[in-house]
Amino acid sequence: MSETPKLVLFQCQWCLFAPADQEWVDTQLPENIHLAKVPCTGRINPLYLLNAVQGGADGVMVSGCLPEQCHFKTGNIAARRQLEEFSDYLNHIGYEQDRIRFLWLDLQDRGIIQKELAAFEAQITALGPAHNLATRAAEKVGGVNA
Amino acid sequence: MPDINALKAEAKRILSEGMVDIVIGFKAGDTPLHPQPAFFKTPDEVDQLVYNALCQNNLATYLTRFPKTQKIGMVVRGCESRSVNALVFEGQHPREGLYLIGVPCDGIIDWRKIVEQTGEEVFSVIEQSDNTVLVEAKSGFFTLEKETLLHESCARCIHPNPISADVVIGELLPEGDPALACEKVAAFAGLSMEERHAWFRQEAERCIRCYACREACPMCYCEECFVDHISPRWTESGTTPAGMQGWHIVRAFHQTGRCTSCGACERACPMDIKMTYLTEKLNEDMRRKYNFEVGLDATTAPPFSTVTLDDKSRFVI
Amino acid sequence: MNLILKKDHLNHLLNAWRQEYEVYAPQSLQNFTHFLPLQDGFELAFDKAHNTRIPPKALFLPTSEALLKFTRFGGYEEVPSETAPRLIFGIRPCDAHAMTMLDTVFEQERYTDPLWKARREATVVVGLGCHEPCQTGFCTTVGSGPFNHAGLDAILTDLGEIFLVETLTEKGEHLFTQLETASEDQSMHASEVQQAAAASMPIAFETEGLKQKLDQNFASPYWEEVSRSCLGCGVCTFLCPTCFCFDIVDEAQRGERVRNWDTCMFRTYSLEASGHNPRPSRVERTRQRLSHKYSYWLDQINQIGCTGCGRCVRYCPVGLDIRAMLRKAHQLPSEVLHA
């Protein structure tokens, strides 16, 4: 694939404990990665993911805290259940499940997010652009009545 | 098929004894293929009560329209009783305020399958004791096997008997085979990604956004649906591909762990859009991953309203 | 003028028209029929059902259409709308009649919808009368009929081996220049078929005085009664050939202003920005739907706003039947004070 994939990163504001990492995400994220910072991964409604997918994202990465380190106790494991099912479900109808990735970060971790994003981008590049589900770019107007 | 007189007698009894204020059931429709949901307030009105395989709606959808203080009697089949349980769990009505008259159900007939064979003009439909259906149509008389007319959700029904009903009228039927329910999902999942998507796309693109599926569903009782939001707008409002797909994706997903596979959404659709292949997939996942089936009682929380640390998820490190 | 079209000549004629027009005719789409443009090797689907599932109003007022495009920082541009000459073949008289009513909405003296108007002007409409009227239809009751001419450029009558073609406008005449003229016998036969069809349709309800009853019983418990099992979906109105309500929405993310079908049966239809909803429940919404068709249209154009196609009866998910509702309305008392 010649084009760089379009990625969306949903990032829990607590998961990047190292200031350097957070600063990197806030200021130096490559242009093809769109950042959506959330107060907790538990706040991520599957609709956000759908919005990203319909906005043309080739891959979606969610980074949150390790299961037992959630700032709000259980937000991340609630998110895990829903988002895992949602990605499974999207896979059922044509959006490969490898395009959605959940990343757990330990508060002790340093410099991991960069590597993970690079690895994810390589994975999505290998998959090619997402082309199945309709995106908001209008293809045509009107279903059977076009 | 339960004895209609016993059904009426019970409905009359609970009304006349003041156990309930209203009984929700069906009455004969103005067209032969469509019995109507009906609301009986007095024992005399109950004479109009009918129950047959053409009663295609899930009556539990009306439950959330009544104040929680109202005492409601309802004729329930397997799927309806499970929907009621799910609604009770979600605090939509206290169980004490309900009296459920259960009827074991051997499947709902999809009227579309009748008119496919007989043509549009149907004058009467009579269920006969040998599991056939006699249809009088403009094009002649037809004797059809009931089995072939069943709605797809009913053909693979696991729980034909009402669960936690206060009284059951009619003989209990053998429980369905859970393997049957997942057969269809497995077959669909076995297709290639492109094939699955092509199917989804072709079904979704007929949508006219009339939301009959939403209104027919007992679990869709939100005061404001996500598609009605103006800001933020979650998905496109019109019948663009993204709008229609967004609607079908999220409508089904919001039923995860709540859908009883009654198929009322599909039966309500004016464009004959298949939808249960989506909800069935989610139901099957809930069964497989969390050993959960909705509505078997009114106290077990569905998977999405509980959390555990030890999920077996591919997102686990 | 009455002409004769042999049935085995029909496909040839349709193909000839395709040189000049984009020809729409009922064809199978999944389990139902739909007006689709004819492609090579087309198969018409007249035997399957009387009416297409979606009324042909959708060809003039699409379920969704973009009105203009805009960008976040600078102005807007109109969406080019070119309407090539179109021919709709096989439209039923009820649907064609409905179109003339919608003209009164979209082509008013002061306000004309340019999109609707352009599409109407670019379209020739050839109807097919119903020699075997449908069971749920009630066109004769509401002042239309199985061979009504309103809104048509030509109408066909099925006489077995042949169609009798009556051309009704110049546009229609232009289409059938190659055909031979019908004999007097054939014309007689056709009018017998037409009369028999109309006569075979029972009067579904009394329309005389219905408007007054509906108006006078605005606050009657009748409305609660008939709307009790209503789900509040949009099936009846979206499939209705005379319903025309739409909603204009800015799709900000895509940068388009779009017009979508909307219906008075939805909660959000009458919801105001303050949160107040003047039609808070299905009771008021049902009253609006029925009264609009059977009372307010009469005030505006002196016609009942329904052509009796019967779609709402056939496809209502809970089997509500507008005919039964109106029969009941006719039983209502006359002198009720407004609450």
C-alpha cells in the first residue's frame, strides 16, 4: 500500500504516566494518527468507534490502563467487554477485527506507546485500507431510491 | 395451540377479581393476515381475545408505555416472557405489578411466506390440527405445511415455553435445541469476509429509516434514540450507505445481552430486511463467552452490566 | 385516442423508449417490486403485486437527497441536479393520482420546489389500470378509482392478449405514434372491464360528513382507542403515496445539507427546541395523520388526501387498518364540545 493508513488513537488520560510519553502523544503524533483523549477507556461508547470507522479510519487503537490499575476502578474492564464484542461484531459484517486493538499500559511503562503505534501501523499497512463498511464520504444518495 | 376458551376464562378471571387493570393480548385484525395487539379493560371485552400463529408482535413492547403502578396482565409466549423478565430486570415494571398468562408457542407464521405462495389477496387463514394451514386466497385454496411458513427466528427457537409465567395454559412443548440456534450464525460466520459484508450491505441498503424495527422491539424503549440525537450526531440521518449501515450496526449492538431472538424487528420491517443474523451473532457470543441467555430469570445481570477481571478476551495481555 | 398494444410487442416498445428516456418500470427487488430503471434483459414484475412496495413518489422526492454542499470555512455550492427525460411505465392510478396532490404542495404559486418541479416536468407517466383491484385498496371510496386518469399521460387496460391504450395528454400521444387504432368493440370491451373493476370494489367507509366528525371529535377518547396498539413507526407514512413530509438536516461532518423523509408519527417530528412537544404521544400523532388526510387536505385543496392504495393497511406491523379506524370515526357523535 502506498498510502499511509489513517489511524485513530483513543487514549485514556491516565494511562501514559510518564510525562515524556504523554507529551509525545500530545505534540508529536504522526499526522496520520488522530488522537481522541478520553477520561477513561470506560467512557468509550462503541458509537465512538463506529464514528471513527465511518469517518474512514483504517485502524483504531485504544490505549488504557492495566486491568487492576484503572483510575476509576473498573472502567477499563467494562470497556474491554464491550469493545471486544464490538470489534468481533464488526468483523462479522466486514471490518476486520485486527483493525481494532486494545493496548494495556502499566503505570511503570516508558516509551511503549511509540513502539506499539508503529507496530499497529505496520499491521494495518499490511491489511491495506479498510474498504468494506460505508464511510461518510457520500457514495450515492438514497438507498433503493437512488 | 392453547385452548382459547381457557385463555379467555383466565383473562376474565384476573380482570373480574381485580388482580389486574388491563390485559394485553391479541384480537382479530381487520385483515386476515394481521391480528392486532389489543388491550382489554373489562371481562366483556375479553370475548374478542384471539390467539393464533399469525400474532406476530412481541407484546412486551407495550409494557413500558404503562405507568409502573398499573397492574398488567399479559398473554406471553416464550420470547415475550423472556422480554418481560429482561424489562423487569431493567426496572421498567415491577414484577408484582404483572400477571403473566403463559402460552407455549409452536412458532409464529410469517405472513410474507404465505403471500409468496398464494398471492397478495388472502381472505382467510385457518390452522388445522395436522400442522397444516388452510389458506383461502383469490387464486384458490392452499394447504400449506405450517413448518415451512414459520418465521426464521421461530424455526430455531430454543425456549417455546413461557418462563416464569404465573399460569400456563396449554401443554408444554419440548425445549428447542441450542445447537440449532447457533447453526445459522456459524454458517454465516463461515462465509468469507467479503461475502458477509456483501450480505450486510445488500440488506442494509434497502432501509428507509422508518424505525419499525426499533418500535417493534420491547427492549428499544429509550426516550431518545441515538439516531435522534442532533448533537453530537452519532451517525448520518438519511438513507446514505453510512447512515443505513450505522443504524443497523448500532441498533443490533444495543441489544447485546438483551435480545430474546423473538424476531419482531424482522417481522415489522416493511422492506423485508433481515436483521436477526446480527442479533443472533451477539446472542451466540453472550452464550459462548459468558454462558448468558437473557430473560431466563429477572435477576441475573446481562454481561454488559457487570464486569470481571478474568474475561477470556483477545484483548487480554 | 384509443390504441391497441399487443402484449408481445410491449418489450419492443419499452426498448424503443429507452433510446429517448430513462424508463422506470416495476421489477423484482428481493421479495417485492420496485420502480427500477430498465436494463438490458429486464423482466417486468406486474404479476407479483399490484403496487410497488415503495410508492413512486420516491422518484420525485428521494428518501434522502443532498441540497447543497458546504465547507467549514467558506461558503457553499449547490449540488448539480440534472434530470434526464424519464418515463415511468406501469404506475397504478392511485399512485399517479397521489402525485397530482403532491404537486399542490411542491408547486405552489409563491413557493415552488425546483427539484420536484424539474423532475415532474422531465417525466412522462404511463399508467396501468387495475382490472383486478386489490383487496386492501379502497380507491373508489376516496374519490379515485382503478382506472382514474389523474396524473397520467396515458393509461393501459389489460384485455388479455392486448392492452388498450388511452392517451390522455400530448406527451402521451407522442409515445404511441406507431400503434393501430382500437376498434369500437375493443373500446367497448375496455370500458366494460373498467366499470366492472370499479364495481367490484366495496365502499370501505362513508366519507360524507367524515371531516366534520373528525373535527368535532378532536378531543374524543376515540383517538386514544385507535392509537393504542400503534407502534409509532413510520411504515404507514413512508409507504404512503400522498405523505410528503421531510426534514432538512445539516450533515456537518460530511458538509452537506440533506433532505430526508420525515413523518408525523415520530416523536422528534414535532419536538421543539425547548423540549416541549405539542404532540407528546402516539394519540396526538395518530390524530394528526388521520386528520391531515381526511380533514386538513379538504380545507386546503378540497380533496381527500388519500388515494386508497392500501399500503398502510397491508404493511402496518400491528395490523392497524385505516378503513376500520374511519368506519369507527363515522360512528362518533356529531355535537361534541372542544375540550
